[in-house]
Amino acid sequence: MAGRYKLRAVESRYWKPGDDYTKDIIEAIKNIVADGDFVTVSEKAVSTALGNLIDEKNVEPSSLARFIAKYWMRIVWPYILGRKCHMKLKTIEFLRSYPAEEGSRHKQLALMQSGFLRALMHGSEGAIDGSNLPYSYVALPLENAQEVACQLREKIKSKLGKNVSVVIVDTDKTYSVMGFHFTPRPKPLRGIHSIGGVLAYVAGRSLKLKKRATPLAVSGLEISTEEAIEIAKLANRTRGSGAGKTVWDMVQNFKVGLNDVTWEMLSSVKHRPVVIIRPKMQIKQ
């Protein structure tokens, strides 16, 4: 399906809480976007700009959270589930030394926000994400992704006079089998089923089901769930990972401690939160 589209990642400054991300997007795409384009935007970047963050240093872990961090994460994932889920050796090695204290706080937040089954995930529990964020901050998933998409589409229409579709995308995976789509994360696009937390992840990975990025909202052109997932996949592949795909990658890239990444460090890295996807039939016309 990639051959049906022309893809372009759009660079922007790193968005911090309170930044006018809508204004930045319009400025970045004004000489690029055309009628009929899909303007895809990273959920994580929007969530950060909206200040939808939690500082985990203020979270007090329960005994259950400590147990998950110390035993489930350090033993069950690297020695049992990691291999079953065909994880990379690097990821398994990280899990063997999962940080007990910081990890306990993270698991407690996951338990409070997303429930037990999602807290058992090895990362991105309930779409809670600490990559490309400083210190001990994590971003929560958007509760109003459809509203965000609609508002951005209307702003692009009013400011640039372009009739586009806006798609909010997350890197968390959707798994597909025989036309049935499911994901461990909450609140995906309609047509994708949010089920099972860690059970969905293990099933999708162990069975080697087709996995792609997850669309959360589409405003504009009516498209099928399958096409929305393909667009999310293309956007995710084109965008890149900023300072790193995971928190572990990020701190390794900056060569600092787990909670020592700063806003300034993140601002020094190229960020491409927007990808414009243009159908090639539209180009020919």
C-alpha cells in the first residue's frame, strides 16, 4: 500500500507543555500541504504540548507495584515472555536490570490509570510513555483524540484554505488477523478493539500477527479501519523516533542517567511530529 502514497515528514521544534502546537503545525505545512492530503500527527507530541503529563517522582508505589517491578519485570519478561514474544536480545537485557524504584513508581501509575493487565506490559502500559520526555515525566494518552483531530482540521481549513484529513497516530501496535484488529492500548480508532492488555500483546507477538501503528482518530475523509491503520504505519515509519524509541534508547543516546534527560537535550534533537501523506492518484490529477 505504500506505493499508493507520497510521504513527507515535517520537522518542527520540540513541543513543551503550553506550546501552541496547532500554530506550529500550520506554519510548518503551509507551503507543503494540498487538498486531499492526510496530515498525521503524533499523539505523544500533542499530549506533551497539552501538558498531559505526570511526574512519576510524586507517585508512591504500592506493594503490588513493587512486586511487578522487581519480579514480574526482571524474571517473567526476560526469561519467559520475552522469548515467547520474539523480543530483541537488547530489550531482554534491559528487562533483566529493570530499575526497581523508578519502575515501581511507573507501575503504580499504570495500575491507577490503566488497570492490572496493562500494568503487566513490559512498556507503554496503557499508552503511558516516558520516551522523548525529560526527568521522570511521562505522557498520558489523549482522552479526546477525535476532538483534537477535528479542531486541527478546522484550523488548517480556516488558516490555509486546504481541505485535508487529520489522523492522530500512536506508535503502540495494533495486531490484525482475518480482518479483526486489536491492540493492548486504550481508546483506539473505532473498528480496533482494545482488549486484554498484556494478553493482547503476548498473543499478537507470539503468533507473529501483522502489527502496525495505531490510529486514534480520523477527521475528514471517511476511510476504512484497514486504510487508517496503514496510514498510521506509514506515518510511524516516516516520522522517526526523535531522541529514541524507548526511555532506555533515549538515555543511552544522551549518555545520562535514567532521570537526567533535560528539556534542552530534547530540544537539540530533530523532531518530526507531523507526516503528510498524499494519495498518488491525487498527484496525477
